[in-house]
Amino acid sequence: MRKVYGKITNFLKKEAAFQRWCNGESFWEIAQKFQVAEATAEIYTIDMIAYGRGDSAMCNRLLKEMEISEGEFARVAERLTSPGVTL
């Protein structure tokens, strides 16, 4: 995933948001706490998982909470790993 995702920067706000998510807070709650958009709270979590902080259970939880089916994820992963595709 890092090959496709590129360089991931870690900073304290991402780490704190990720820890809150790990402790069961919703993306909405995290967004309220850090005064960011809910999508930004989601990106913080995605970044930390891509950074290597998450396991497969966390990935599955993330997909469920973001309402992404396994089929949708597989299609995106296939497209992203096509030759010449970068983010």
C-alpha cells in the first residue's frame, strides 16, 4: 500500500485522532474534538493505518465504518495497483 500511497507524514494530531478512533470514538466525534471535517478525521485514520499502525481487523473496521464493501475496495485496489497509477 505504501508504494501506491506514497510518503506518509505522521504528526501529533493524526496520532491523537487515530488513538481516539482505536478507543472507539466515531469519525464525527474526532472531527468535533479537533475542529476538522469528518472526512479529514477519516484521512487521519487511513494515513495511520497506511503508515503501518493498523492490523487487518482495523482495516476491516475502517471499511465498515466508511460503508465500503469488499467488492468496492477490491475494485479500487485493482485500479490503484495498475501500472503507472499513483496518488
